[in-house]
Amino acid sequence: MLSRRLESIKSFILKNDKVVDVGCDHGYLSIELYENKLCQSVIATDINESALDRAKKNIREKNLPIRTVLTDGLKNISTKDYDTVVISGMGTRTILHILDNKAKIKNVKKIILQSNNNRVELREEMNKLGFYLKDEKIIYENKKYYITMLFVKSANKNTKEEIKYGILKKEYFDYYNYVITSYKSIITKLPLKRFKESHALKRSIKELSKLMKKELKK
């Protein structure tokens, strides 16, 4: 059984997708996708040899013909045969490093990301790469919030609010309230000389609160 974090990734994958599971760790997602015929094909990769060995072991135990590759992101992968990329459990800089090759993502139509930091930067840079944030899912697991982002290849650009706060939904108000509470806590701890940061956070609290009220009226 997949964790809720991996379930949120799985929910964005369709049966016709050809998936590269980057940073597959134990290979649980790849196994789930292949075993239940949830996509057309899947390849599991990791930069860490011991992590990939764990995935190989789990795949062998299931007797599944899932291909595994030891590689830094997409470096040793021919992405002409794949249209969907999944990258999770990494920071934004690492994710952008992996995607910083136009030739590798030329045929990619969908990218599913779970970053553990700098999500504003990630959304912004993905727009620059030609990928539009179509949807997001937020789950709470192991005392931590995880945000799964679905990007699709498109000339469309997200709004400034979507870049900064994501795709707002009523069911995720607990998370947005958590963000507001976190900002307020940071403000109380900032020294007076850092008034610009304090002002920026106050502005963000006001903006997010306004967006939440707008969402409630829909």
C-alpha cells in the first residue's frame, strides 16, 4: 500500500502515460503503476546506488520486468520514449538541475513534482521552461505537509497569485492557515532592522487571506 504522499502523485498519472520515476527510492510508485496497469510504461531511476538496489530487490520480489537505471536525474535516460516525468523527495534546486536540459524534456508533456522547499521559485521556473501549473494536491502525513504539483507543457502562464500560493482549493484551507500562522510567528521573531522582511510577510498574509475569502465565495 502506497503512502498518501505517493498516492497523490499516482492520482495525476493516466493510463496512456509513459513514466520516468526519478528518485524512485524503494520503487514503490513504479511497482504500483506497473502492477495495476495504471500507465503504459514506467522506468525507475535513482542517483543513489543503495536506493536503487532496494528498488531492484522489491521489483524482483514482485517478478516484474521494470527497467531500472542508475543515473543523475535524466542524464542516462532517452526521454524520446517517455512523456511523463515524476520527481519527488528533493529540493527545488535539485529538481531544476535535473530539468535543466531542453533536449531531455523536449518530448515530455507532463511533469509531476514534489519539492520540499522554494515552491514559489519552482512554479516560476517551470513556467519559464514552458510548463503550466495545472493542478496541485496537498496532503498531511508524518506531521508534514506535502504539495504535489502537476505541470503540463503549455504556452500558458500562471498568475502571480498561483505562482506565489499555488492552486487554491477549499479543502486545503488547513494548510493555508498553517502558512499564515507560520508567517505570523516569523514576524514576531524578526528584529526591527529587518522591517522589509516583516512587511513582505504581512503583505503575504493579507494577500493569502483575501484569496481564501474569494475562494469561499465560489
